[in-house]
Amino acid sequence: MGQTNTALQKATRCHQRKHAGPRGLTELAGFPAEALPLLCALVVAKQMGAITEADALVHARDFAATCAEGDRTQQILRKAKTAGRKILAFAKLREHYSAGHTAKLKDLEDAAARLVAGVTPDTFDAAWLVGANLPLRDWFAEVQRVVPIHLADVPHDFFGTFIEAKYASEHASILRVLRHLFPQEGEAELNSLVLMWKSKLPTSSFWRAHAKLCHGPFEDVSRILQGRTLQDLISTEFLEQACTYFADNFAICIHGTLDEIAGEEQGVLELAALRAKEPLAPRADGHAFQQTIQVEVFTADGLKNPEYRLGDISSRIVVGNPLIKPYAEASCAGHTKRTRVVQATRGGQAKFGEALLFLVPLALDNDIYDEGVKIELAVFDNRDVQAVLRGDPLVGKGSLEFDGKSLATSARHQVDLLRGGKCHGTLTVRVGVLAPQQSFAALTDMSQRPLAEVAAALARVLAQPHGVDTILDARPSALTLPSHAVGLRETVHKWVVRLVRETRHLNGLSDDDALSHLGRMMRSAHNIVGLCVPCDAQDDDIQDLTAQWVRNIISRCCGTAEGRPGSMVNQTRLRLLLEAGQSEDVTYAWERLEGFGASLPEGTPLETVSDVVHRLQEAESTEEEEIFTGREIIQSRRVTPGLAAVVRRREGPGPSHVFFYDHKSIVTWTRQHMTDPSTREPLEIGQIFVLSP
């Protein structure tokens, strides 16, 4: 019996070591940029010693797991700010109440949530700006009197009370500075100015202005107010400028926090924040040549009882149905990784919020977009003694298979967890490919690389998770989201998929040959830009905006500032890309047009017919979609029914600009706007040609 117990204890320790040991390449699931307020708040709270790295990661993972793909950016930003303020309030309360061990962590979290809900976000941000550097016990006497001994007695409007008391104590110093700047003005006028600022500016902006006025370098204040009169300072124009200048919209300075941690040794949390800022930038831990499969595991839902283990029945008799403690496993390329163990709810929901990374070795002449990939997924219930003999019981398992096209989508997938032919829950994941370091090297040194290599590198980088978000965020300020198309996001996403597919066939081509292929993609990019430009934009404007957008995208991919002279971007090569077109023998243009099942009015110049045929061939090779309906322009080598063409001759040499639209949609658009939706040039109904009835 003793030998049996010894063996059992040894097996148990082995099982525990398996779960406690390193889990390989894992990290936080990817965050959108809108999550930065929470990530930066967690970094600050960790720096204050109010929260451990492990606890901060739990908060971060839980938040990552709840950022649904369909959430609007403002919705995520609002959630992140609220969660970040609760973390900061928790940190401030823990400074004061943890010294005497008078409060439990759960009580501190509840009190922090109550205090954040008790004031406006603007008031909380102002209170943090003013009092962040001092613990509560060192705040001035007026506030110390309202800090109770017991945490539960802290009033819900505590931060509002603090900021009003702070104003009363600082009022005289504000007047003293203004008196020095405007010695000719009376006390009543200066006091009216302060009251005007306090009532008209957001509370946090007022206190940012106070910091600049009373504690910033006097030269900065003099420069801001130079040449202004007291009447200027109470004008609507100045107040609007002040709101813009001092606006930050969160308690801590996001950019300042990111700049600070960028120069320090970075943990998992800090890296997550930096990657949320620049999700496509090169990773310090990236592999030089191998691509990395990233499996982001977000949540499990509807988890049911796992496989039976010895002792389950007696355990349920004693304590009822226990909550399961699941973890997820993913297998790819002969390797298996797993997430942390979490606690599921009574409803069977579990939040993981982790990313599992798999290096995929491939032949030099191939990549993951040619090979495709299969991901095996499973969820287990973590056990101790009960798992010694047969391992942790399985909840359910499933799999995902991806070809090159679907890998470039980086969409979320809900996988059914099957066991015994029945569904025992679902697991939400996202699978994407992280570009190798050599792709970033090609973009950084693009002027010295063949065009085919640069294009393939850009495709791999943009096909990473958050690639479409980065493209949209990089668009020039003159471009707006269209309301008349199926959806700019979906259009850009499909463009990235086509770019990946097109560049896979460029290897070894000369720059001239690569240009002819990539010209098709740039024409599509030109059309996307045309959807977003103002109505009065000219074709040259669209060309310039397309070039600017491309430069911004490359800067985002390489982690460099936008708007600086693009030393990395070969301007001549970019111009050639934008102007690229294919010459074509026009002799058999009519026959080729008929081969597509299309027609044009009798008497159409042969060169124009050739240009239309060329565009149809381009649309077929890139699986181009019509912007109004989202239908592919060519289906089974035939023009899709109801398609029309708009042809515009160039002012110089080269093929005509040809744009394809759904006939009914373009007629309706033209009657309403009298412009071409791609170029914004004037358009009449008579200039629209039906290609296929």
C-alpha cells in the first residue's frame, strides 16, 4: 500500500510539473489599438506595485477574449477606457488600504468600480492627473478628512470631492501666474477668466492647462500666450484651440507611457501594448526565414461535462457539479501548445485570451500560402490526482483546415468541440500567419531589392492579423469611409487576399515583368481610393492619394513615422507601379470581347475595345469584385450579368481608364451625383455602356 501511495504521489508530481512548466511559444492574443488605455493602465499599476505581472496578464487576457470581431472601434475604446480607469482607481486605493491589510483584493476591486461609476470619466481623468504622483495619505488636509478608515465608507463621489478641493487650494496660484502675465488687468477680470476656463473647458483639459501654466517652463507659457489679450483668452476660438491642445481623453498619456516602456526591458504586458500600437511592425522574437502560425484562442462557450474520471460520481454527491477548469490545446506542424488553465462559469464560458505560436519550416521555393495548414484543437478539464492514470479528461475537440486564400483572411472561427459524436461546446479562435524577419528586411531596404521580392514581402506583412485595420488606419486624412459601397473593410480585405495570391507567382521575374502583373493590383487600389475621395477630387488627386496611402502603409509595416520623406520608398518605382498598364495586340479585340460574353456599341474604336478586354482579363485574374454589389466581375470566364463599363481616354499615351459597375447601381448613382464613383469626374448616363444585359 505504501509503495502504491509513493507511486501515486510521484505520478501526481509529474502531472503537476507538466502543467507548471513552460508552455512554449505563447503570448497575449492580439489587441486592437483601441485597447491601449487598458494596457497602459495595467503597465502603470504594475509600476506602482499595485498589481503583479501575473494579475495584470489575467486582466489583459480577459479583455482580449471579449473583443469580438464585430465590435466597433469606439465600442472597444470605451470598454478599454472604463476598464483602465478601474485599474488606476484600484492602484490608488491599494496604496492607502493595503498597508494595514484592512481590505481584501475583491473589496478593493469593488470599491474601485464604484468610485469610477460615481463620477464622470472626465472628472476621474482630472483627479488622476492631479493626484497620481502622491498616495492618498499625502493628499492635502481637505481631502484627508474625507478618506475614511474603512474602505466601504469611501464616498462614491470621492474623486469629484478631491478635484473641487484641489481647485480651491490652487485658485490663488493660478491667479498669481496670470497676474504676472497680465499686470495691467484687475483682480476681478483675472478671476472671471479662471472661472470661464473652469466652466467651459473639460475638467481634465483645465487641469492639463493648469499644469502647463503653473508648473511648466515659463517660456512655454509665454510663447503660448504671446500677443494675446484677456479678451482673446475668453473667446470661443481660443477655448476651442485650448480644448484641442490639451485634449487627451484618458487619465494617463498613452503616447508618453508607450515611449517610456519602449526604452526599457519589456515583459509580455509591455510587448502587448507596443504591438497594439504597431501591430504589423517587425517582432524582436520573429524568425529570420520561417513563417509563424499564430493561433489566437479567445473564448470557449457552452462547455459541458468532460469525460468521466474515477471519483466523479462521489465528488458530485458531496459537492454537486463542480465548475470545470479548462485549458485549450492546439496542434500544428507536429507540435502541440496549450493555454493557461482558467475557471469556467456555471454557464460553461471560459476566457483564454492567449496566442499560441508555431514555427513552420518550409522549403525554400515554397511558403505557407502554397502549403495550407491544418490546426487540431481540443479543450480539457484540468485535474490533479484524477488525471494521474488517464490524463486530464477531454471536453471536446475539433479542427480547422486552411488553404492559402483563407489563411490570408485572419477571420475568427467558432469551432464545435465534439466528443462521442455530440457537441460539448464551442471554441473561438483566429488563425493567422506572422511574416518572417526577411519580409521586413526587404521593406526596409526596398530600393535595393527586386520589385518581386518587395511585393511578396509587403503581401506577407499585410496578410498578418490586423493587416486590414492597419491599412485603413493608414489612409490619408482626405479619405473618408464610403457609405455607398458594400463595405470598404471587406473590399480591402479581398484586395489583400488577391495581393498574396498574385505575388506568389512573381518569384524570379524582372522588374518590368513584375510591373505588368502588379499594375493590376494598383489599378484595384486606385479604384478603392476612388470610393473614398471627396466629390470634387480629380484623377491626379486620386493618384497622389493612392501614392500617399501606399507610403503610409509601408511606414506602418516598418514601424516608422508617417509623413517623413520616404527614403525607403523608391519614388520612381512607386510612380511606375501606379501608372503600370499592359500593351495588347488589338487585332482580335472584338473576338476576345465576345469570348467573355460581352458586347459594346457598334462603331466603338478598336483601341477602346482592346482596353476593355484588357481590363476584363485583369478582373478575371485578380477575381476583382464590382464595388456596388460585391459580385465578381468575371464568373466562369463570362462577364457577370447586368455589368456596365465606363471608359475614359487618357490625355497622353497609354490605355484608357476602364471601370466596371453594376448597371442599375451606376445609373442610380449617376442620376444622384452626376460623377464617376471611382474618379469623381463628371459622368453622364450616355457614357455608360452595357456589357452584359
